[in-house]
Amino acid sequence: MRTVAELEGFFEGPQPDVAPVNLADEYLRAGEEILENWLIAHDREPTQDKKEGFRILALQRQGSKGDPSFNACRETARELVYHYNLITLNPEHKETEQRLKMAEMVAKHLILFVGGKLQVAGLGEFCCSSKSLRLDNDELKKTIGAEHA
Amino acid sequence: MTTLFDKEDRKKKYKKVAYYPGCALEGTAQSYDKSTRAVGKALGLELVDVKNWNCCGAMEVKNIDPEIQTYLSSRVMSNAVNENKQDVVMAPCNGCYHNLKKAEYDISNKEKSKQVVEKISAKAGHKAYQEGEIETIHALDWIKFGFGEEELKEKIKGGLKGLKVANYYGCMYTRPRHIFPEKDQGGDSESTSKPHYMDDLLAIAGAENVEFPLKTACCGGAHTLSDSDMSTKLVLNILEAAEAAGAEVIATECPTCHSGLEMHQIRALKRLSKNTNVKVIYFTQLLGMAMGLSPRKVGLHANVSDSMKFVKQKGIA
């Protein structure tokens, strides 16, 4: 499994000159790896299961357990699967090059998003991943009542 | 609860609604406010500003205590019901829209939330919001159903002339799914995985919508303060993906996404030497210009990035 930095680096450089099906596979694999990174960082064993035939979807679902904000990348993972299917089911299609470009950018977004969430988690939960940071705050208890704090 | 079969009912209901601009539309997103009001006026839809409205709780309060955020949003809904006597409140900002929806859900489903709202409302001296008293809608619902798509065709003057548009909805318009029970119901309902209301309206206005796979992806708003470089990278990827999809414009319906896209577009050039040319324009601005309103009337000059020359070149203004 590549690190977050290695995965980011993969998308910074020129993409491998391989057959479309193999490149689509690379992107799907990169998506799986970033989700593996997320799960391992949260002390969880990444699942080998598949959902709807894809491990990436099972990993995304596993990553969301206990952290609903992680669902913000559900559609990105599904878009990656969608583009993978488009490319691999008909690699000779005239739009394959364009579909590969889109798959690349969707995979890159997933990596940036998850990588960013891992960094933010290190600073304290924020924004869409909001958690109550100060519920033990005495001032807050005085304001709304201890029973609600 | 709105069902699939009450288009006519919704048209009547949305004709005059309480308007909750929220803080962004009075600050960084004044052009969204201006264009929303201008389009509504041109379509004969009426907006009644929520009296004495307050912050929805946004991200900041939610981060400290989600129950207080629920209360703040409930107060806006309570004022719309009790002060304005309205049964629909329209919020063009995704953050406000999301928080009002979340408050409705929490008050309906969590006893603790209901108790907190009752308690603080009593302390503050106003009526506590009760579940189901008002329907919260987005500006997209308001135009699509309050005016009607067939009727909108008649209002288009110059149109968008095949302008290639990537419709970008951001993350809060559809998530989490459980606070939007009216979505994913088939028929005319909105989809949470592939939203299309903005696509529908701009297609009527003459746009050519491109296939854009990042329409609900994170804009990096969450990282803006803690990790600006990450925000810039996320935005740059959205801008480059839109350009790779063939878009000339990214249409937005969220002030946070919009300002993030505009500002990080500039930052990407300065910090990463990455230039993108795709324009970022609110859907209400595009719709207004398609209806013949001038760029100034829809506040195009108030956007951070300058699209004036572009819309003139395209013959839209």
C-alpha cells in the first residue's frame, strides 16, 4: 500500500503509458489504497469484502462507520467505479481517452479529500466532520444547563 | 411533506416564500443575493425577508455544540412562521439550507434537541419552533417549482447560446441523505447522488451541460483555515476537471463553494503556477442574463473574478 504522499505524487506526474484497462485499474487501486490509509489511521483492518462487486465501495462504507462525514466521498468513490466500468467494458470506445482523464481526476480528488481529512483530524475535527469539542466547558453548561451539555 | 404529485400545489405554495439570505449573502455572496432577488422579481415570485433573522449556526457553532446550532436554525424557522406568517422558507445558501433541514430532522427525531430548543426559546422569549411548521427549500426548488420549467422557457430571451456549463452543487446540498426525505423519490424529485435541478434550469436557459463527475465533491471549504494548500489543490482539481470536461463556466449554487472556487483559482496561479480559465458564475446570474437582465442587474461585477468581458464575448449580455 502506498502512503498518502506517494499517492498524491502519483497524480502529480505524467500518467503511465499503459493500456486503458490497466490505467483504469490503477486509478481504482489508488482509490482503494487511500481508503486503506484512512482505515489503518483509525486502527481498523481494511476489509477485503466487496460491495456491488467493488472493494472500493466496501472500504468507503467501512470508513464511514462512526464518522458519517466520511460519506462526503461516497459519490466520488461511486464515480470512480462508474468510470472504471465505462472504460473496461468498452475500451475501444471513442471517448475512452476522455473517460480516463475524468477517472484520473476523480481518483485524484478522492486522494486529496481523504488526505486532507487525515490532516485535519490531526488538528481537531472541523466543519463537515464537526464534533462537539467543548461540551465539558463550564461556561457552556451555565449557558444551556448542565443537563444539555 | 411534499410528494411527487403536487406540482400545482407547490407552484401556489412557492409563489410567496419567506427568504432567509443568511450571512454569506449579505457579505461575500452579495451577487448571489442580488441575482436571486432579481430573478425572482422577473419571474413574479415574491420574497419576504425573515424578520430579525440570525446566523444558522453555520459550521462554527455546530463544531462547539450541535444542539445550539439546532436552536439557532429553529429560531429562523420560528420567526418565518410566527413573525412572517409563512409556511415555506427559502435559503439559497447550501450551509443555511442544510442546517435548517438538519434542525427540522433533529427536532422531529431527537428528544434532546426538542428540549434544548424549547428551553432556549423560552429563555429568549419567543415561540419554540414545532416540527413540520414550515417547509425549507433551496433557491433551485423555488425557481423550478415556484415558477415552473415550461413557463421558464417563455421567459428566456437571449438565452445562454450553447454555453458549456459544469454544474457544481458541492457537498451540503444533498448530504446527509436522511435530512432530505423528499429527495431520491423518483419522478421530479432531486437525486442525492447525481443532482440535476441546476442542470435542468440552465438547459432550459440554453446552456449545454457537460458531463461533470465532481458535481458533489468537496470544494475544500473545510480546510480553508487549517490547511489552505489542501483547499487550493481540491479546488484546482475541480477547475481542471471542469475544463477537461469541456466547460467554459462552472455554475454554482452555494456561496462557500463559489467564493472558494474563485479565491483558490487565484491562489492556484500564485502558489502553484497553475492557471485555469473556466469562469465561476452563480446559476441565478446565468439564469438572469438568459432572461435578458443586465450583468450589473445580477451583480456580475461583484464577483471576485471578472466575467464581464467573457459574457459579452459569448453574446450573453
